Amino acid sequence: MAKKRKHSETKVAENENKEETAPERPERTLFGFKTSPEDVKENDSTLFFRNKEKVLVTCSRRISFRYRHLMLNLVDLLPHCKKDNKVESKGSKGTDLNELVELRSCSSCFFFECRKGKDLYLWMAKCPNGPSVKFLVNAVHTMEELKLTGNHLKGSRPILTFSANFDKSPHWKLLKEMITQIFAIPKDHRKSKPYHDHVYVFSIADDHIWFRNYQISTDHTGTAQKLGRGDLENMTLIEVGPRFCLNPIKIFSGSFGGPTLYENPFYVSPNTIRSMEKRQKAGKYAKKVKAKTRKKMHELENPLEVDEFADMWKE
């Protein structure tokens, strides 16, 4: 029968096994591996920022089909977004949308508000603390209308490009930062692809933001060739769509409201434009009526002389 080991011998054997095994792996969290403050050094690469941006996309009731298709096109372009049911656009829409964003675990919100079945307003907000921007959407062209030849992979990460005008004034800088946070797809997102094959172009013209989406394509040859970094001669841009134009109205410090940080002095509402057009049409009708009355007065003041041969062929 085998002899039993002494208690001191078992302790020595356990210590030898611990030394032979690999060191314990640190605890993993959502932000990476959790390390003790003693192990953290200055400029340590283990600490990094993880982008967990999620965008809630919703719209108001009684939205037209064209604007709904634009919203669905944006949903296809943003794999890190979440759709939700329609929201009634009333005075309390801000609190309802903030609750929805919190319930869906999102940090930003796109709200498409349609009024009178003609005018489309886009709310772009960072929830729950703000800021938020209200845009008037013009020149809407969906992918179904354009039928362009460009076609990039769904879920791939885009390259965001901005015109130099965004760095001129503070409100454009704020809009640039909000657009980059919302439209930039987080790295290693579960629904995104780990490479770039299209470009989002944001340019300012006439105090409006114009959006374009282009596919990055290369010349297809018989053999597969890997392009070098910065090899722009062999790359071409093919437009994909959609197209739209954003006219900023107001920038608020809070989410869907609050103190006004910026107000566009050149903004004219669509209702005033339609009323001016009606007044111009009404002015045309008034001019026609005045012309008819002037003609009658002229005929009465200057009657025609009696013709001697008017009744000659009646006999």
C-alpha cells in the first residue's frame, strides 16, 4: 500500500504547478481588459476608447412615401442604427423621443418630421443632454429615383469628407462634430464590415449642407492587383445615392429643445414662400382686371365714327 505524503510535501508540489502554468488572464469588460492601477503605466496601450454610438431613426405620422424612402435609405447606410415606430409630432415629442432613445440604449437620434405632407424637417440630436439641430430638408432624391450605377457593400465603413467651409465659423464646427459622431460607423461593430469602400461627402454651398454618397471603385483587370496606399490614379468615384440638402434652422443646447445657440438669419419658412407665390398670382389677376376696365373706359371715351357704307349690302 502506498505511503501518504506529508502536508508540507503537498504544498511544495502545488507551488511548483502554479509556477509552471501561465499567468492568469485579467478580467475582461466592455471597455477592454481590466487591469489594476499598479500595472497601468503612462502612455499604456491597454487603455483605449471604445465607440459605442447607436442611432435611433424614427419619423412622425402622416409622412409621405418619398420621405419615408429617404429614411429607409439612411437606415441602410447606417448599420449601427435602430428603427422604431412612428411618433406623434406634438409639443411633448422631445420627452417622448428622449424616453425612446433611453429604452433602446441609443446615444443619438434622427427624427424625420413631416408637416402638411410637403415639408420635411430633420431633427439631429445627441441624447439626453444635447445639443440638437433642426434642419429643413430640400432637394430629396432617393436611390429608387436615381437608379445610379454605384453599388457598395452594405454595412461597410465610410470615409467622411467635409469641405473647408466647416472650419470657418463655430456653428459649422459644431455641426461637423455632430455629423462625424452620428454618421461614422463604430469600429468592430457586429453589423459592420472591417473595410472602407465608399465616401460620404458633406459640402457647404449657399449656407446649405449637401450630401453625396460615392463608391470607391478600381479598374478591374484579369489579375487581382493590390493597390498601394495613396494610389489615387487607379481609383474612381461612382455615385450611389441618395441625395439631399440640409438647411440649418436652429441649434439648441439641449435635446430637442433648450436655449438657442444659433439661429439662421437667412432662413425663410416654406409657408411664407407659398404665401408670397399666392400673392404674386393674385397680383397678376388684379392687373388683368384693371387692364379690362381701362380698355372699356378707353372705348367709351373714344367711340368709333359711323361708317357710311355699313348698311349698303343689307338692302
